[in-house]
Amino acid sequence: MTMKPGKTFCCLALILATVTLVTAQTTTPPKKAPATPGVAQTKAPAGSAANLPSKEEVEAAMKRSFGYDPSITWEIYDIRPSVIPGVSEITVSLNKQAPAHIYLAPDRQNALVGNLIPFGTNPFAPARLKLQAADGPARGAQAPVIYIVEFSDLQCPHCKVAQPILEKLVTDFPQVRYIFQQFPLPATLHPWALKAAEYSDCARTDKAAFWKYLDSIFENQGGIALATADDKLKELATAAGLDANNIAACAATPATEARVKKSMQLGEALEVNETPTVFINGRRVPSIATIPYDQLKALVQFEIDHAGR
């Protein structure tokens, strides 16, 4: 996931694990935080919304826990029921870092921070079912044993590092098919990511040029800014052998916006909240670039051996 230099609050779990969320129970009807692009927004189980804390309660709890330090800021993205009965799931970003999940106990006095994991003899079947809708640019086997699906943000430095690793996996495992899904994070985190997603989406009809264009955007991340993004993305399109004017015109159409939004909605349905997030045979693999390559290869082979399970 993408982190900013300087004071880092990526270890939100460590910070929040040492404090208690002190949220007073009130009779005020709960209010759900507004939906934010790039952050998972799934439908709540029927009848459970009444047990949620309000945004005001969560805001008060954050102030009580972190108000001592004016350098700490936060944004509450979502408040919803978790899959655990009675437990609320709060999605929050600290200092504009990648969103984290807080699981608030029914007593409103204690919380855990982290991610729920699938478990069981066929734990990744629900994710595989949803991933059947993945329709992004793809490379690899035409009749694959398993799929590798990545949700990526073109402004994300960690996605840049992950890209050659994923391409190497496709080479090393010819029985695998890799699908690239657009998942630009909110503009508060990555201002030009959505624009880059729309431009690159318009290059997908030329398969060879698409992957060249994708790599060039990653390589030139440091030279792209929101104010000059159109000019730079057109320049890179020309260098990749594309018609820059056609790409720019395509990027501005409602159809392109809809395709990118559809990809983001698929990620949201899978509770993707950081980039890159990769699914191997339905198994979620975050922070793939931090995994030693031999271990990653062993994981891919393991999932090939357990294809469909």
C-alpha cells in the first residue's frame, strides 16, 4: 500500500491496540459515513444497521484517543456491520494513509484493528465467485488452471514495484492467467490516479501497447502531477505507440468512466482498501512486493495444486 515519507502511521493496529474506544451509547439514530471511491462499500446484513455507532460517536472516540497530538489527522470512510454478529466495522484513514479496519465490540468500549481472513476447507470460494466478473486487460494462459487478479492504482509506488513481479509470475507459471483491474484510490490520497486509470483503460484494445503504456506510467510517476496529468499521459501514450488524441478523447467519455467505476465496484465488493491487492485463486495477497519471490512462487504452486478449492 502507498505510504508517505516522514512520520508514518502505517502501524495503526499498534496505535489503536493500546487505547480503548470510549464511545457513549445514545439514542441518536446511527448515521452511516458517506461512500468514498476506492474504499469498500458492501451491503449491510438485514436488520443489523440499528446496532452501528454513529459517525459522531466514532469521531468523538478518535478525538478522545488521538486528540493529544495535533499532527494526527483522520478521515472516517465507512461504518457498517461486519460479518461477525454484533461487531461493527469502521474504515478510517490516519494522516491520509491507506485505510484501516477497526472492529468495534458490541460493548462500544473495545476494538481490534486488522483484517478478517477467510477460513475453512474451501476458504476462497466466495472471492473466486465474485472474481468471475473480472474483465480487465489480461495476459497468460487462455485456458488457465488458476487466475491471478490484481487491483492496482497507477499513482501507487507499491503497485509500480509489484508490476514486474506479477509479470514474472506469468512467465514462470504458463498455466496462470493474470488480470489487471483498475482501482484508483480517492483523490485525497492520489490526485491523478483516476485520470490515469481512464487513460490506460482506453489503451486496452491494443494489448501490446496497453502493457507498454502501463509500465511507462509507473516509471514516470514522479513526473506526473494533477495539473499536468493530461499532457503527460498523452505524451506517454504517444511513446507507447498509441494515438494520444484518441486516448484522451476516449478517457473523457461516460463509457470509460463506467468501466473504471465497474472495476472499482468489483474491488469494493471484495473489500479491497489498499493497493496493490492481488487475488491468487481467490486468496487475497496484500503487499505482494514484500514477499520473497521463492515464497511467492511456492504460494502460486500451492494454489495451482488446490485449483478451485
